[in-house]
Amino acid sequence: MLPRWRALELIVIERQRQDKLKADGRFKYTCADLEMTLSQKVAVLTEEVGEVARATLEINALVSRETDDHTELRHALRKELVQVAAISLAWIESLVEE
């Protein structure tokens, strides 16, 4: 099991990656930006949740076939969950008053 501090560290690293992608011009806003509409934020979050669902279905398919090694898919699932958490964190950042 991944220690809680490591899980939180992965989320913070992902948030930093998102900010760097924005700084590099890969996208205009992150969910932390007030310029991004609520509809845009929910679309970004929903897209990532969809990727979590896809990864989960892929793992379930392997488990049902009793395939032994689904480690790679579990890592992909963790990556997607970290992205969901980081996007949620960014959105929360936009809601926190100074």
C-alpha cells in the first residue's frame, strides 16, 4: 500500500506538472485559474474520471480472465487517479479566498 504522504506527494508533483504545461503554452488555463469557467473545469475533471473508469474496466477484464500480471494497468490507474486528485486540488485552489 502506498503511504499517504507519498500519495499526496504524487498529487503535488502532478499539480506542478500541470502548471509547467501551462507555462510552456500547452494549454491556456488550469482548473486553478479563475478565468476557466465552471463548465470547463467539470469537463476537464470528467474526462479524467472517464480515464479512471476505462483503466478500471481494463483491470477487471484481466482479473476475470485470471491474468496474473496487471501491474502495469494498476500503475496506469494510479496515474489517472493522481490526475483526478490534482485537478480537484487545482479547482479547490481557485475557490480558496485569500
